[in-house]
Amino acid sequence: MDRISLNTLGQHLQHLRTARGWSLSYLASEAGIAKSNLSRLEQGNGNPTLDTLWRLAVQLEVPFGTLVAPVTAPLDEEGVQVQLLDQGRDTPPVDAYWMRCAPWTERRAEAHTPGARENITVISGHLVVGPVDNMQIVSTGQSTSFAADQAHCYRTEESWATLLMTIVYSGGEEPHP
Amino acid sequence: MDRISLNTLGQHLQHLRTARGWSLSYLASEAGIAKSNLSRLEQGNGNPTLDTLWRLAVQLEVPFGTLVAPVTAPLDEEGVQVQLLDQGRDTPPVDAYWMRCAPWTERRAEAHTPGARENITVISGHLVVGPVDNMQIVSTGQSTSFAADQAHCYRTEESWATLLMTIVYSGGEEPHP
DNA sequence: ATGGAACGTTCGTTATAAGGAACGCTCGTA
DNA sequence: TACGAGCGTTCCTTATAACGAACGTTCCAT
């Protein structure tokens, strides 16, 4: 938990509150917390408990994660943004990601667990993706699927690319043994 | 914040931890919190700070809200939750959705614009989906694709189903003319 | 002008979440 | 059998989040 996250939480809280035309005192009172508490949070200091967050989320009628969720995906490593969307823990386990790549970038990924497969659907732009010895071009709206239990790679050309990716771990094996 | 929420948080934490085959001591140490703290949380007592929740979410590689999410998320009247994830406005335009369906529910959808296709990837559970005269079963981790310029349908059986869906509008036609 | 009410902030106090050192327990292993 | 390593739990202590009563503002209504 760093200062940046706390700042975004504060800004987010204040935005949600003022968007409703509510005063700080009013929100604090309705949520059942001290206004000094809320004041500190909006300033980006403090480290609220789950109880406090919960009361605020209920009062603002906002899904819980929204209070803390960064405005945009924060991770930018070499022009690639990745955000975990959801995880399925049935058999097989499935991880779902949203991913955005800048033009002319390449992201290499190590092999996942044996039998794992990846599924790609391109939302905008196009990219070249797959096992390093068998990469394919995937255009806007298209999907592809490949074995991910070997080194693989995502590469963009002249345009940005946005895509959904799922990793399917075979036969109920755990992704993080 | 009531006792029930704390219990579900505890159960959720414990499930995520054991699913990875991690010991309580290990997770606490990796996340940088005292194991007494984690122990208390898993028992459904305590009221963690955002810092503590954050460290656990990062270590478990779980989206933040997931830790706290209620067992039964709010559903619309038909037992189906839909959330727009992203929109691509290249050619062709693409809409990306996350979708969750309760057991034994059926959602009918009208035809989209001519040439539109839908792409489904199942994250957990399984469902029967496609044009009403040609529906297919799709299991966890699998994908399918079908013409969406005719009436189509999503149907679950005995289990919940979570999926990613993309709608691809053909030839640059706008989804909402 | 002047009182009152509401606003957001600051500060000392109190409640409590997090930390850390025990404990009893179950395993393998010598 | 005895030992050590690791497990999860239970205390007690310490750090700190939440509270509540101030405070200085602003802005109306008197």
C-alpha cells in the first residue's frame, strides 16, 4: 500500500461524493463514520479499515472494488498494460486478462504449466502472437488459440492492440504450484 | 460491516490460499503481514485495513474486490449479470463483455446487425449458447463463435457460468446506427 | 452588522488492528 | 523414541485508525 494508491482512493472518494452533491459531513453521518475520518481519507492520508470502506461503498451505492480500483490499469511495462479481469477456479482453472500493447512492442512470456493453452480475442488493432516458432497474425475481431506450455510472444506492428486473453490450465492443475 | 461479511471474507481468503497449496505462514510472510493477523482474518474476526487487504490481493494475484465480493452478486431479474469491459472502434467495431449467469436460466437476445458474430469464452461452469436453431455446449476454458445476426440464446444448466463475450460487427457497420 | 447554521479541518483521546513471542500440534527423519 | 521443522492458534504489547470536540470559514436570514 503506497501513497499513490491512497491518493487515488481519496480523489475517487471525493469525486463520487461531490458528483452526488453531498457534503463531507452528510456522507460521513449517513455512512455512520466520523467526518474527521472521511476528511483524512479524502486527503490521501490514512489507511481505512474494511468496515469504513464498506460503509462508504454502501452509502455511495458503488460496487466495493470501485472505491479502490485505479482509474486506468496502472501497470505499464515496456508499453504493455495487463489487467486481471476474473479467475475461474473450476476444472480447469481459467484466468481472464485484458491487455493493451503500444505499437512496435514485443512481450515475451515464459511457458505456463504443462498443457496450458491461451485464447486471444482482439478488440482493436492487430497483433502477431503464439509460440515463438509458430506465430500468427490476428486482426480486429478475430480469435486464436495456442499451446502456452512453451515460450510464447505478443508483438504489435504499426498500431495499438487491445485484446482479451484467457489462460486455461489443463486438467485442474493449479496455476501457482 | 457485519459478521457475515467478515465470515465470507475469511472463507474466501482461506479458499484462495489453500487452492494454491500455500500455508498460512507462507502467505503471511510473502504478503508481509503477521501470521497472527492472517489467522484472525481467516477465522472471520477482525477488520483488516486497506493496507492488509491490498497486500493479500497482490500476493494472491486476485482483483481487489474479489476478496470481499458477496457470495451472491446482484443479478438482474433474469439471473444474468452483464458488464461492458471495453469497446474497440476500429474496423470492424468490437464490444467486449463480461457475463455471469445463474443456474437454470436462459437469456434470449435479438439479432444484431447483419454479419455480426459473437465470440464466447467460458471462464467457469458451462453453458449452452448459439443461434436458437443451432445451440452448442461450451465447457470451462472452451471458446465458440457463431453468427449473431439472428436470434440467439444463452442457457445454463445446473451450474453457474462466467464468460467473456465479444460482439464483432461486420464491415465497419456501427453497432447503434 | 450579527447571529446562526453548515462547511471542512485539526487535535487530543480512546478503541482496536497489527505485530511478535510464545504455545501445542502433526509430521518426517535420525 | 526423540528430535527438529513447520503448521495454525493464542496471548500480550505496540502502533494507529476512528472518534468527538474543538476551531476558523463561508453564507444566509435576521
